[in-house]
Amino acid sequence: MKRQRYRLRFGRLACGLLGAISSVAAAQPDRAELMNELVRARKLSMALMTYSSEHDDAMPPDLGSLSPYLTGDLSKASSQERVKAIRESYVSELDGVKIPDNADEAWANTNSSFGYLGGAGIKISDLGDWGTLAVFHMKLDRGVPGPRTDTNPEGTVIPVVFVDGHVESLSRAEAERVIKESAVIFDAIKTGGPLPDSQQAQMDLRLVAGAIKAYAKANKGELPPTLGATLPFIPADSKRTATAKLRAAAYLSPEAKKSTHIPDEPTPEWVNERTTYVYLGSAGLQFGSIEDPGNSIIVHGKLDRPIEFKGRGGMVKGFAIGTLGGAAAVEEEEYARWMVDVSRRVIESAKTGAALPDHVNAHRDARLISQGISSYAKEHDGKLPGSLGEVLPYVLPAESAKVRAQVFLSPKGERITSPPDEVTAEWVNRWTSYTYLGGRGIDLKLAREAGVQILFHGPFAETYETRIPYGSEQVIASGTSYTYAWLLSVEQTEQHAKESKERLDALRAAAK
């Protein structure tokens, strides 16, 4: 799975179990017991995403509907296999519940140790902030026992699964608060009732960002000239978008909705005159020319009109932001401003050829080299190249030698190194800024199966400061064995590099 890059919370997916779990409970229970429940919680999350992807973005009507993705086909299973499968997916060992030999998905739905807040008639894309919206939770009359503390007097920990896939272990009081707030939002989405301003703004911008993406798809990749041009691309498939008037409302902030009259048949011109959101695209700009569309902001709330929303520490100010990839979020003020500034520079680079921000440039390098390694392997019996120099013919083959050579230089390297007119593999190996961990004869598929995470990384002496919600982080670019790139903290990159190098060395030795 993709690791977060700038710590955006746009449908966050974590890499592996431990990457999906954050423990914020004040009192820590028995580690083994907690891990068992977190594993069960994570399986529910993965099943939800698989179900949704196979059912046109719809959420399952109940927990039992996830059985095919959790337990598999039980129709031919023995009693022992049936009980084991249901236990591992639905029922905690802490419950002491005896699972009958003939238990089925209906039994699992009723007797699961976990509650489910979603339901029929809801699409994943209907939901607001995936990172704060709970969807599964261990039932509040259960929980994992642990030590009692001042902040957790009951000594009980409740695993809670959020829509973006991450899992948190919360005190009972905190879990109850999160579950109650999330249930209110799910109910409003089911009934078409009012939502908190931050949730409404996020939902609106997801519609608008999705319409921008849909416009580009329908127009040979060209972005819309204005936001108004995207109005026909807002889908009319939910209670909140059933009429033209409701669809036009998506272009207004929650505050503006209260004082703006929307005609029954609004036009694109009306949207352009009345919208309270800022569009960063323009006519003639190609979707494919913008680096990292999943993290590039294309539409955002006006930066002089922040929205207040409830965070874990109380009320905070922030802005709604929508990406070119079609996702949206409401993020705290400093982080949102930084993301908008970075995105403006990325879009300006696509328009004029101006330099990308350094961290985006490094991420681009890692992405292109990763894709080049994959292309090399496809033409060499699935084997990795012996060096990065051998990847040169597979990186931007239609571009000039100098442009291709610059991909192997970090942003700092580009500023101090001028590639010759004729670039060779030897030149790349001598001057590249990136450290390659692989080697000739190693099978790429076996490397993935062995758990190799990264194949190369940028220099540890050249880091990039990026914002994260409520803070900042120094990151390094790296290329993965799955053709995509990461920007991770120095500590994470060092750990992945060490583990990946050890596994690659073992594979190299075995191949001799």
C-alpha cells in the first residue's frame, strides 16, 4: 500500500499492519491482547475497502455482508474451519462467546465483538474527513482490560477503526465521544440532514474536485477554464445533489450557503460569480502535466475565511482543500496554507516550466527511477538492474539526454552538476545522488515477496522540510519495489534502507 507522502489525510492508507495502527490510549493494556484486537480491527477495515471497490463505492449494509472478504466461502467449510474463521474475523477471545458449529454471516453480524456505524445507501465518497470519522469499533461493553490511570479510570481500551483505514486504541470515554460524533454524521448522510460545517465543506470540495477531474477526462485531459465549467460534472446520484440547485450549492462555503440565494436552474456563469472557493487551474493546462495530482491542491477555501472545526485538542481553524486527484479534506490552518503554496508552485511549473519545489522534485525523481527499474525488469526476465546507470534508457526515453540525466540528480545535485550532451550509464553511476540498494541477478518479484520496501534512496545529508498537521518533518525521497515513490522521515528511511539492504543482500547471495 502507499505510504503517506506529505501526511495528507485524503483517504489515508497505511503500509502494513503497524503502519495502520496508532495507540493513543492513556493506559496500555496487555500488548498481545491489544494486538489481537487491532489485527481484527484492521481486517475489518481492509474488508470494507475491498467491498466498496467491488460495489461501486457503496458501503456494506451490515457487518455480515463483509463475510466473503473476511472468512471466505464457508459453505463447504468444516465446523472447525467455520468457527476458526469467524473467531479470527468477528469475535474477540476476550468475549468468552461460544461460536456454534453452524454459525453463518447472520450469526456473525449479530454477535460480532465490533460495532459498525455505516449502512446501506452510503457511498465512501459521501463521507467527510476520513481520518476522524469512525466506522468500526469494539463494542463499548467489551474492551481490552489494562491498568487504571487518572486519564483512563476504567482501565479499558477500545480499538476504533476510521474510514481512512487507520486504527486507534482509545479509552472508553474517548471512544464513546468519537463514536457518538461519527454516528451523528453517518445519520445525517443517510437522511440528508445537516452536517457540521467542516464535514459539509469537505464533502462539497470532494464533489467539486471530482467534477474537475471528470471534466478533464471528458476533454482529452485539459483542465476546465473555470469552476463554473465543472457544474455539469457534479453527479446527481445522492440526496444532496438530486437537483441543479443542490449541485450548485457545492460551490459555496457553509457560511455562504446561509446568505446566498441559489436559483432553481443555476448556470456556469452563476457559479463563477458566486463561488466562495479558489480554483488554481486554467484553460489549456493538461491534467497529466501536473506532478503528483493526488497531493496537488486544485481548489481551496478562501484563505481569509477559515473554518472552525473540532480537533482532538478542541476547536481549531483550518481550510477546505481539494486535490487534483479528486480527494478533499479540512486541514489546520498552517498545514493547509503550506499545501496551497506548494500546489501553486507545482501548477506554475506545469504552466511555465519553472522549477518544482525541492521535495516535489525529489519525489518526481524517485517516481521516474522506480518506474524505470520496473520497465528494465520487464525486459530482463524480471531481474533488477546491476546499477542505476542501466536504468537510464528507461527513464523519459523521449526526452533529451540532459533532461533524462537530471532525474538521477537530487535538486541540490541539479544546481551544482551539469550533465554532458551525451550521457552514459557510467556517467549516471558516477554522478547520481541516489543510493541504489539492489543488484544484478535479483528477482524483483522475489524481492517484493521478501518484504523489500525500497530499492534506492536520496542522500541522508539532503533532507526537505515539509509540513504535517500541527508541525513539520524532515523527509528523504526513496523509490519502492512497487514503482511508486515515498517521502518519509529520515528515521523511517534509514530503517527501511537497512532492512531492505539486508534482504536484498540475502537474495543476491542466494542467486549466485
